[in-house]
Amino acid sequence: QVPLVESGGGLVQAGGSLRLSCAASRSIFSVSAMGWYRQAPGKQRELVAAFTSGGATNAADSVKGRFTISRDNAKNTVYLQMNSLKPEDTAVYYCNARVVGSVVNYWGKGTLVTVSS
């Protein structure tokens, strides 16, 4: 069973919106701080937005005010609502589950977001 499955990527024009979803197994979702990372071509993977172990959220300065992370505990799913997209948001977006109190991390396979100018 794949632990994390992302969906929702695609091609969008600058200024548009997309919503990414990440479905996790219950066993992982219930013990993890969930988050989203991205990796643009030629760049390192970076944090986009994530929940802390206490349930608060963090977001990269570059996406604050535009992207929102949320979760549906009943569906074991975390979302990333992306508004006012820019070409520099083009990247593969990865879902991450960081098991609280351990060094264990799970990653999805990634979903490509392409923002055209």
C-alpha cells in the first residue's frame, strides 16, 4: 500500500488556482505532522507549508497569503489550496508525513504543478 498519494497537479495560467490533495493511510495520518514540499528543476526540495506536531501551521514566506494548508481528519487527507499562482511556483509538489517523536518520514511520489506566464 502506497502510504501517501497526491493528486490535483496540472497546468494553470499565472493568477490561477489549484488544490492539491494527499491521501494517507490512517495509521500514518493519525501519528504524523503532514506537510507539502516542492522541488523546482535544478533546485533543492523546500518546505511549502506544513502542520506542526501541535497542530499549528508553517508556510514559506514566498507562499504566505497565497497558499493554505488544511486537513480533513475524517478522510485522512491534507490539502494545499494554491491561489494567485506564479510561474515561479512551477515544481513537483510532494506530500510529507513526519511521524511525531521520531525521525521517520514518508513521502508521496509527487505531483507536477506548471504555471504558465
